Amino acid sequence: AGWFRRLLHKPKPSSVESSLNAGRSASSSPSSSSAESSSSSPSTSLTRSVCPSPVSVLDINASGSARWAKSYDVCICHSEVDLELVEELVSYLEAQPESFRCFLQLRDATPGSAVVTELCDAVQNSHCWVMLITPSFLQDPWCKYQMHQALAEAPMANGRTIPVLKDVDRKDYPRELRNLYYIYMALKEKSFRQIRDTVVR
């Protein structure tokens, strides 16, 4: 009888919870009037309810943030031929308000350490992996090795692999990455912003 009495006198949900539940039910069953009056696509309300809120700089930089569980925010996988472009990208990311910590192999690898060890450590100690896929990347066995390491690591680490295509036809896009959306680098500044926004998310 005691458990039944407690069930009857269960406290009412707070106003915040009530409004959240009301919002959920409203977004899951769109009303006919809003569907008729809206000129946008029918999926707009669903998209709004599913999209995550943007992460603020304060959230990312907070000392208790999961960000600090790893040594790097971004590991850049690239061919040596593309080093100049990658250095520009790293400079851009590190100059952002979030001060992203980037792993750049030629700059951050420990001298005397094995290449394989450094590549694996960089992948394991990063939250995101940017793959700059160029014709040179596709010809470089170390790039392919690092790409496979990142793909193997991502499901366990909740990491994100971010393919960035430059001067590569869609048909040459690596088969292993075809289930991932990619950024096509046409305008450098716009692509850098897209990469930055993706890392923040």
C-alpha cells in the first residue's frame, strides 16, 4: 500500500520539464494550420527540433569539458606535397577564439620516434581528424594508413572524421569514406570556416 500511496502523491514535473515535454510533443506532431500557413519545406519544424544547439566557446574551454581528456582537438592527415595549405589551415584554427590544439606531423612528432607510433598516438589523442584528400593524398601509403587508423578509432572515441576534398573528382573519393559527408574545398576561406564549425560541433 505504501508504494501505491507514493505513486499517487508523486511530485508534479517542474515547469521546465513540462515546457520541454510540450515542445517535444508539438514538434513530433505538426499541426495542420502551421503546415498550411508555412511556405517552407514540411521538414523545417523537424529539422529545428533535431539540430543541436551551437556549442559556446565557454563550454569548450571549461576546465571540466571533455575537450581536455585528449591532447589535441584536431589531427590533420595530409600529404607532404600539401604542407603549405595545411599550415595555413592550422594557423587559422589555432588563431580562433577557441585556440584549437592541432597536431601537425612535421611540427609535433617527436624526433627519433617511429612514424607508425607517432601517427597512431596522434589519432588516439585527437577528438577530430581532418583528411585533406588531394591527388597526392591518394598516392601516399602513409596517408591511407592514417585514414584507416582514424576510421578504426572514431567509433570508440566518439570522434569525427572530416574529409576535405581538393582537386579530386567524386569518383576518386576513397571508398572507405563514402558513408561520410565531406567538405569540398573551392574557396579556401569558406572551407576553413566550415572545418572550424564542424570541429566546434
